[in-house]
Amino acid sequence: MGFYENRILPIMINKACAGPPILKQREKVVPEAQGRVLEVGMGSGINLPFYDPSRVEFVWGLEPSEGMRKLAGERIAAAPFEVKLLDLPGESIPLDDHSVDTVLLTFTLCTIPDFRTALAQMRRVLKPGGKLLFCEHGEAPDDSVRKWQNRINPIWKKIAGGCNLNRPIPHCLTEAGFAIENLETLYLPNTPRIAAFNYWGRASLA
């Protein structure tokens, strides 16, 4: 990966994913994680302060970007539980079957190129009775917004590290064999409408 992908893009993404509306959404979802956790797309470790240490045994942080892993260093060092970084993409999860109590996805599914394979891997490693916690932006319900998402998406992907504006998150999860137990949605405030529609909730193995 080049200078832009390793040095510039991680800083841009870290800043974009740390705005007050997005942090508020993270705070709703991350504390539910428990046991042995797999966080897919750990990024700069921005979720680490939101975990409940009394509920977490340790966290595997899957993050393919070298630049993001470097940014995560301080937060990982400060975490009150063990964090083990896995420098592989979501399509290649190097864990045993049924070895994870919680899978955490926050603003990640939009960027995984082969998200179907990645979700199949998450399903493979999740224990029966485990849960997948998600907080993702994606396809908007309003025709006018969705039209612009579809128009802008090809350009957006090129400048935003592969981020897709228009993935239908609930459909992606159910298609992969997850049963959504709880789902909430809203347009995030103070956010461009094309990137503002947020889905969050909890799913289990179907």
C-alpha cells in the first residue's frame, strides 16, 4: 500500500469516525460486548474506551491497515484488558470455529470488498448463543437520498478507502445467516445525508 493509504487515509478516516454523533452511536453498542470478543475493523482502537472491562475477557482486533494499527497503539496499551491485533482482512479470520462470544462491527462492513465472505467467516467463528453487535451506515430508506448515494458511490469509494454508501445492512446480515434480534435506525445529525443513515442492533446465528 502507498503513502496515501498508510499515512493520509488512516488519519482522515480516524477523524471522520470520531465525530460526536458517531461516538454516541458507538457508546450505545460497544458496552454490550462480552467474553471473548472479535472486533472486525478495529481501526485506530476508537471503540476500546467504550468496552465494559467487567464483561470482557479479551479482544481480538482484526485490522488489515498498517497505518490504522499504528494509530491504535496508544489505545491498546491503555486498555484494561488484553487486546491481540490480527493484521488480516475480514475475509480471512484466523480463529477456530465457534471460538468467539461476541463479534463487533462498527462502521466497517461498508469497506470490506468481499463482505459476503467476511460475514460467513464471522458466522463460522461465532459460538452458538453468541451475538453479533453492529453499528453501520448504509442504504437510506428515502428515494431522494438513495438516488444520490448510488450516483456518488463509485467516486466515494475511491477517495474514502473503499467505503460504500449504499449497502443494505440488514439484508447483508440476514443473507449471511444471521437473525436480527434488535434493529434501530436514524439519520445521524450534523452528517451529510448520503452518509448519515445508521443501522445498529444485535444479531445471532439463524
